[in-house]
Amino acid sequence: MWFSGKEMCRGKTLASYLGRNEKTKVLVKLQKQGQGPPGREPVISEEERKQMMLHAYRRQEELKVLAGHYYL
């Protein structure tokens, strides 16, 4: 078993790695023994990233226009 990119030791409880926070969400991936750590997944998809960048660009342009009106 792996946690945060490090192999977990047998005999240790999950609480020794995570602590006792009841609000902690744990995502578990199962693999066959001896295959090494699981691959990391992107936090957001490429399409979501593009949409966020487009929104940020539009907001930046909008703020430029508002700042230009403020100084006039």
C-alpha cells in the first residue's frame, strides 16, 4: 500500500499516516502487489484548465476596461 508517494509499512494503522481528523477524505487505488506506486491523476482536466484560463483572461480584460474608465 502507498500513501503520498511513500510505501506504507505493514502493521501501522492508517491513522498513523493521516491523524485523527474525521473530515479527511481518503481516495484508495488498488493495485497488484509489487507494481510500485500508482500513477498520479491530474487534478483538473485539460478542458477545465482551458475554461479557467479563458475566464481569467476575460476577467483581466474586463478589469482593464473598468480601470481605464476610473482614471478618466
